Amino acid sequence: MNITDTIHYVGVNDRKKSLFEGLWPIPYGVSYNSYLIEDERIALVDTVDAAFFDRFLAKIRDAIGTRPIDYLVINHMEPDHSGSVKLLRAFYPDMAIVGNKQTLAMVNGYYGEAGNVIEVKDGDELALGRHILSFHLIPMVHWPETMATYSKTERVLFSGDAFGCFGALNGGVMDEGINTDVYWGEMERYYSCIVGKYGSPVQRALTKLSSLDIDVVCPTHGPVWKAEKARVASIYDRLSKYEAEEGVVVAYGSMYGNTEQLAETIAETLSEEGIRNIVMHNLSKSDQSYVLTDIFRYKGLVLGAPTYNGSIFPQMEALLSKLEMREVKNRVFACFGSFTWAGQAVKRLTAFAEKMKFDVAAEPVEMKQGMDANDRERAISLAKAVAGRLKNGRS
């Protein structure tokens, strides 16, 4: 499949894996994208997961026949993109590996390949003939060696994991020729789970890459973006600024339903107060990738959990850890909890909010044993305070 007359897509689809990175569900699969640039000399940009090497090699040969690959450009060293490097060298022994200093150290560390390499620095160029490639370092999007490669000739950006998303490609590759509906939610989930910690590096990358005249964006996961490239950039811009729309995520743990009663009361009151976007997540059931995505999407965050073994409900602790790791910012926050004989959950949630510097809208609601009328009234007051803070932000 062609991106342009001289740039070929040779990526593969993974529809078997259930968890990306062993963590995140991928119900629509995932693609590992690789691109061949055909010129006087041939460059391959990134490889694929080693499990798909035979299919990958067949696609390369379909595109260029018996011609050699002169350069392998590595934008990102995660094994789902670099896993075929050593195998590829066996078929193309004269192929030079092109990468920055950190990339080449990782190539040696992962695959023991230290010979026939070309180190590039930020702004360096490589001529293939008609094509001139330039290299742009975008560290921590989302590994330290990450860079983007730009074809000045075709105005095509090979962006690595930046601008990628979950979801295998169902036939077509270019956004112009496919229905992209499934990818937008998967892009937000991919960002929230994989890139979410690195808002500032993403902002720096967006600023750096904005100086390039880009017609097409070729990421390592998901569709190739042309018609929708501005929308893709705007999504990454919004998420990396931790901007959010009006709405509330109510995420809770509950063993026997008592804490859940508080959550239901809060959600009902939020709706009565005019908040339309309300998402509830029972952490014993909702996968945390979807919880994270909704927290990145909405401004309000209300968390609740029971005390468990002298601490907090384990699934809530796992969520707090993920949010702390991603350094989520600028949320209107409230919390609630329950206990039977010794309360600790609310203490943990309160300390979490202080650490994150969230805008705390109301005093926590801490319930002992079952919910009574006073607990209900306090939950209603909490929800009204959150709704009021959100509505104050309306233009």
C-alpha cells in the first residue's frame, strides 16, 4: 500500500494480543507501522514486532523486490517497533542503522548490533537521492531516544509513537479512505495510558514540529493521517495541556454496596444540578485504561472507597498510583469513603488531592458502616459544591 508514489506502507496488524504492554486491553487490536522510502537508496523507517517478521519481510519484498535496504531509520526503540532489527540484518547485512546517540546505545543493548551505524543529531539530514530526510529529536514522547523523521521532498512526517492510537487497520491505511470513527476514542485511551505522564515533552514536540510543512503524518500505531492531521494534533495538544470539558468522573470501590450508595447519591445530585456529562466507574469492574481516559476528558473528579486492611481499597490505590504517575493537573476534586471500625480511605484520598494540587470543592464525606440520612445529606452537599465549581467555569 502506498502513502505516496515512493513511500510504501509495510506494517502489520496484531489481532491476537489481548493486552498492550501486558497492561491495557486492545479490543480492536493494534497495528505496528513501518514505512519504506524508495529512491536511489532505500530507507526503512522503523520495524515491527518480531512475532510478525515473516509477514513483514514478505511485504518489504513485495514493495522493492530484490533491491537492498540501505538504511534502517529507528525513531523509537520499544520492541514492538524495533523487534525485527536483528532478523532484518540477517537478510540485509549491509543495511546501516540510523539513529541518535541514545537509540544506538539501545540497539546494542537490546540486540547486540553495534556495527555499521550512523549517528544523527537534531536537525541532521540524510540524502537518499531525490528524498532528503531530516531528523528531529522529541525526547520523552515517550522514551528518551524518541525522534521524528521528516521527508522534506514529500512533506511526510514519520512521527514514531506520537500521534498514534490503539486499533488495527481494517484494510486501508490512509485516513482519507477509511472510516476513522473507532480510532478517536482509542487515541485518547492510548494517550492517557501510554503518553499521559509526558505532557510537557509533548508540548515541546508540538512546538518543534509545527515549524515543518507537513502534508502527511505516519505514526507507528494506527492510521496514516492526512485529511484529519489537524484534528490529531489538536487532540494531542489538548490532552498534553490537561485541558478538559465540563463533566464529572465518579470512580469508586465498594465491597458490599454501601460505598456505592454514596456514589449513586452524588451522581444523581450532579445530574439534578445540571451536569450532563457524568461517568461512573466501579473499579472492581471497569478496566483502568477507560477510567484514565475519562479522567483526562472531564474536569470534575470524585473518588470514593472503603477502608481495606487498614488502608484503602486496592483498586483505588492502583488508580491513585496511575494518576500520580501521569501528573494529572487542574481537576475539580472531591472524595468520600466508608469504614466499619477504623477509617483510613478518606485520609489517603485527601493526601492524594493535596499532592496533586487539585481544586478541592468540598469537605470529604466519611461514612461509618451503613448510610443514614446525615450521610446522604453530606453526599448531596458534596455533589452540589462540585457542580457549582464546574458551572462557575462556564463562559
